[in-house]
Amino acid sequence: MNLNRLAYFAAVVDAGSFTRAAERLGITKAVVSQQVARLERDVGTTLLIRTTRRVHPTEAGRTFHARCLSVLQQAEDAFDELAQAAAEPTGTLRIAAPNDYGTSAVVPVVAAFSTRYAACRVELTLGDDTIDLASGGMDVAIRVGWLADSSLQARRIGTFRQFMVCGAGFAGRFQAGDPQDLAGLPFVANMALREPLLWQFSRGDDEQTVRMRATIAIDATPAVLAAVRAGAGLSVLPDFLVRDELATGRLVQVLPEWRLPSGGIYTVYPAARFRPPKVTRFVEMLIAAEQKVESGGQGRR
């Protein structure tokens, strides 16, 4: 398939004549006419009806013209993507991420990105409110949890687990052999979640739903962690926030044989045909960091 011939044919249909098509393309009329004639021989049918005043596509020509435009657009897109992939990140990269995941996972990647691409400045906005990417001027946002339906473009880059945890000192104050035993215990509710008190536990085919009793309610996940660490009670926290705390023994996982629902980690973008190199490079580094965590058996399987 000769893309030039497709482009010449499409130009003739759009311009309505060989002369005007040649002028737009910056080549001679003879070259355009010759290449279109060869295209008709290639496809084995007449694509254009030629008159002294104007050129009209046949029925087959109209169908073929629509296909040509699609093929040419795809070729242009592929070229642009390759050109962008070869470019170095520049300008300012604006990222939005939730406080907890942003602090524990995104900040280290931002630091590595800034070291590798010194010509690119990074602005990282941390917060648990969902930011409108377009009005906020964001290039990419990180969303953690269960993604709502959206017109934005999203890509799942990882998963996380949730653990019911408590401080090491608090663990000695109760005994629990079953999720229902937890319902009456002090609980630090994370009000940043859509449903902070109702939790579904599963173990094999057994599933139990428990409604916890909030003795403390906090609207920021890092502060929930601080309260649990201080011995305020139980809470459910994501693995990326408590992994080190569990490893050192500062926190204890409650009923580890029971699982809580896992969630997704997503990169979300404003609607656009192409993403600049600064975005693609950063996302590549974030995905690599996520894959390293998951393959390292650090609690997100």
C-alpha cells in the first residue's frame, strides 16, 4: 500500500480537481494524475469521474475516500507518537495525588524523575478532594480506590490491599477470632472514604459484613494512621501506608486470615489525542515503581 497515492487521491476528492489538489500538495498536476491512475489500477476499480470542469468520486470512490482519511490519520498519529516518544521532557509537569499514596509512593518517583529530567519542573498537589484536571491545569492525576465513571482517560497501573490494623500496645487489650468480634471495639473512622464504617471480610467462601463503631472520626488518612499508631483503636488502612509499620511491629494486622476488598491505583488524564513526553516518562517511572513493589511481595498481591 502506497500512502502517498492515498494522500493524493484524498486531496483530489477534497479539492474537487487535480489542479487544485496539486497546488495544495505543492507538486505538479501530472504527478497527481499519474499516481491516482496507478491507485485505480491497484484497487481494480474506477474511483473518480473526470469531467472538463470537475472531478467527482464514484460510489466506490466515496467509500474508499473515507477509509483513506482514516488510514492517513492513523499514520499521522503513529508518526506523532514516535516523535513525542523520542523527545525529552521539558516544561512543567503538574500532578495531583491523594495525600497518603502521594506521600508514600508518588514523592519518591517525583524525586527520581526530577533527577533524571532536570529540564522539567514538577508541581505536585496533594489532597483527598478530587481535582478537576482541566480547570486545575493538571497533566495527570493519581486516583486510588474504586474509580467512578468518568469522561477522563484512565489507566490502571497497580492494586493495593487493605488491612484492619491497630497499634502494638492496643493489640493486647482484646481478643478476636471472628470479624463480628470487632464491631464493639474502638475504631478510628477514615471520613475520606465513601463508606468508612461498613467493611466486608472474606475467607474462602465465607463472607461477613461488619459495621464498626466510630470512636474517632478523621478526614485525612495520614492522621488516621497517626491515631492508630498512638493506640486510639482499630482502623482499615491501605498496604502502601502501613507496610513499613507492620514490618517493624509498630502496627499489628488484625485477623490476617480474613481479607478486605482490594482496590486499584490509576493514572487519570484530561481528554487529549497525545500526551507530552513529560507525562509519559513520569507514568512509565511510576508504573515501574509499582511493579517493583508488587513483584517484591510487599503486601499488594
